[in-house]
Amino acid sequence: MRLDDPTPVSSPPRRLVRQSLADGVADELRRALIAGELADGAPIPEVHVATRLGVSRGPVREALIELERDGVVEFDSRGRSLVRPLTEEDFEEIFQLRLAIEPLAARLAAQRMTPEDHANFEGLLAGLDECGTWEKFHAWDVEFHEAILLTAHQRRLHAAWRTLKLQMARWLMELQRRRSLVTGHKLPQTIKYHRRLAALLIEGKAKAAETEMRWHIGVWGEWLPAVKAKA
Amino acid sequence: MRLDDPTPVSSPPRRLVRQSLADGVADELRRALIAGELADGAPIPEVHVATRLGVSRGPVREALIELERDGVVEFDSRGRSLVRPLTEEDFEEIFQLRLAIEPLAARLAAQRMTPEDHANFEGLLAGLDECGTWEKFHAWDVEFHEAILLTAHQRRLHAAWRTLKLQMARWLMELQRRRSLVTGHKLPQTIKYHRRLAALLIEGKAKAAETEMRWHIGVWGEWLPAVKAKA
DNA sequence: TGGTTGTGGACTGTTGACAATCGACAACCA
DNA sequence: TGGTTGTCGATTGTCAACAGTCCACAACCA
């Protein structure tokens, strides 16, 4: 890339973005949360995180606020932050919210799909072939749903969904750890369903995509028993 | 109230809550935003707010982050905060999101209504009689919808809705300022509809309340033309 | 012994100061 | 003149320190 060309680079590749320390701290906390390094209900003293990561308390504070918005951290009445325990009701809530958000997003995405989105989804669809394990598939799945939310072009809808994303990841890890997942679902079958949904989106069949997504989330909600077994 | 009684006061009345400066700053900014004292797109330098309110930049930072979550403030690439301009697309988005959230909330609220909630809604219903002006009614309306979201007992749903609340207030003020509101709607009629919705909730008719709310939001969405006229 | 009263430690809330970044505008030069 | 290079002011990012609050535990007393 030539650096003496004065025309600005507008598209994503090779653009320098300054990432604040707060963002870095948030990323690190997210990682730790998903990795299960922080137990449910464990306190997260600002000072500890700060010294551990070699920053001051300011950025840590901001990161914690960010994570509170994502629903994985909560502040007690005295302002101390702690890992928000996962409860069965949370799962139920997340289920309801997904049911409200994602079918709508699917409809809008199908309606508003541009040629670029089109190509994007074709690529995703192709990537599905390489999902030989549940682990790979789950990674693909998150990317897929995120793509739908992005394609819907609704900032607020996406923001609401984002707050669910991290929590779903935590559930997934927790369930995998207990090996209580994959409750009667076959991977090839699951992949088939996703292929179907992706096809509807690509074809721009808005109403059908919405219905399919509603059903899709419903299936996901069937994990609830596994969740109950854990809680 | 006796202060030498060791039993803690759990219910709302007379309980001392420490409000951080950040919360106070956020409240003040919210007020200014709704009052129209901050123009669309106007920068909000931390230092200005801090000196104006006699606090340091820390709490102001946190307040601005809070308002960004509420969707009324945005940060540019360099971290500077500014008043997020209201656009027609925003209104459309808010409409879609309300349509996804509130009917669901109404259904859940009707299902889960406790005797206390019951009394609460009865009180609200009575308060409707004193809404002689649109202004009073709008205040009542916000309280009403908030009560529904609270009664649904879904943290995340409520959180998603809260981010819309402030923005709706901004729209309302903006439209009132332009006198482009009340587009063919009569106040007594509007009050009648609300009375009907409230009755369904109180009677616990979940499905009917959900449908009514969907229609209700749909009517609200008819303000869109007025919004377009403004934008 | 049972309840009250210090006292220390662990945190958070808030602040003021310093460093870094960026736009605007002036100075400079080929 | 057109483009490049300083420089200044405005604003945010980050930090270290201080003050306030609360819990836990010990000391104390009736």
C-alpha cells in the first residue's frame, strides 16, 4: 500500500483505528468471562483488573460499565462490580427477546439485501460446508446471525441483540463444560436447517425468512431443559 | 419515621440511595436534551459540562457513555461526543423496535400481573381522568408504558425499551415545537383507547392485550408523516 | 453473654494534572 | 501560487492520589 497517496481509505481494510485502553480491557474481560475464568457472582475489583492489566482504574471502570450494558456484569448497591450469575430466568428472557428481534431482523434483511450482502451470504453459505464439528459450527452460527442483524440495518435492533450475544456465548461454554449440550440434535440436520434459512434470505423471501427464523429460534429454545438441569 | 428501629426498610419510600454525580450529570443532560437546549449535532465537550455543573470530567464521561447507550449522544472517531441528530430513519427504527417489544411486554404483563401490579394499574387508570391536556396525557402515557415494561419483569426487554424512551421524548418535543403534532387525533378518543388497553391488562387478557398493543403502536407510527415533514 | 462501640482494610467516587491527538491557521519555500 | 511544514488551541485518554463508605473483627461494657 502506498502511503504517499493523499486519498483517504474509506473501506475497512488497512485503516488505523485508535483503540482505547477501555476497549482492550473490555475485550480481555470478555475473554475471561467466556473462558470461565471468572465464576458466577465473583467480585471484580477495579484495582485488581487494573494492576493485572497494567492500566489505571479509569479504563477499567469504563470497561465494566460496557460489560454491564452487555448484561454480564452487575453493580451492587455500593458500586462494586461482580459477575452476573446466569439464571434459568435469564435464559428464558434471552429466548423471548431473540424471538422478538431475530424474525424481524430476518424479514428486514431479506428485504434490504444489496448485491454485496448477497455475496456475503453466499460466502457464509459456502463456509457452512467446513463445519465438521459443533465447535466450528457454533462459531459460524454467531457470524451468521450477526450478519443478519447487520444486513437489517437497524442500529437499535443490532444493539439490543449484541447484548445477548455475549451471554449466549457464556451459556454455550457453560453447557459444553457440563457436556449437557447437543440434546438429541444431529449436526448435519442442524446444518441443513441453517442452509434453508440462508437460502430464503438470499432469495429475498422476507415473509418466509421471518417465519423460518421464528421456528429456528424456537428450536434453540429447546435447550432450556439442559439449562434447567444446570441451574 | 423511627430511626432507632433496626429492621431495614425494603420498600421504596424513604430509603436513602446514594446517587453518584454521574447520574446527576446524566439527568441534567437529559433535561437539556429534551428542553432543546442542545441542538442536533452540537458538540458536547466534557470540560464545558464539567465546569458548568461544578464537577470534574470523570462523572461527565460516565454520563456521556450512559447517554450514548440511550442513543441520544454519539462519539465521533476521535472520541468527541455530540448530540445525535434525529433522523427520519431513527423514527422508523424506533417504531419497528416498539412493535417488536411492546406487544410482547403487554402479553407478559397481563400474564404475570400480581395484586400489587393490579392496584398500580387501577391507580394509573384513575389518573387518566385528570389528563385534560395533551401535555398531561403524554406524561401519563410514558408512565403507563413504563409500568407495562416493568410488570413484564424482563430486565432486557425493559433495557431495550428504555433506550427508546428518551428518544421518543425528544421527538415529541421537537414535533410540539413545530406544532406539527396532533395530526387528526382527538384527545378523548386517544384516552378511550388507552383505557381499553389498560382494562385488558388488568383483566389479564394476555392475547388480547398483545393484539391491542400492536394496534396501539401502529397508530403511534402514524406520526411518521409529521416526522417526515420535519426532516 | 449479648449488644455496642471503635478501628483497620478493601473498595469505589471524584478530582486535578499531564500526555497525545487533531484541526486550523500562519509561515515558509520552490 | 500551490503545497508543505510548524505551531497553537481545544479536547480527549490516562493516571495517581485523596476522600468517603462499608464490612469484619476485635475490644469493651452492662
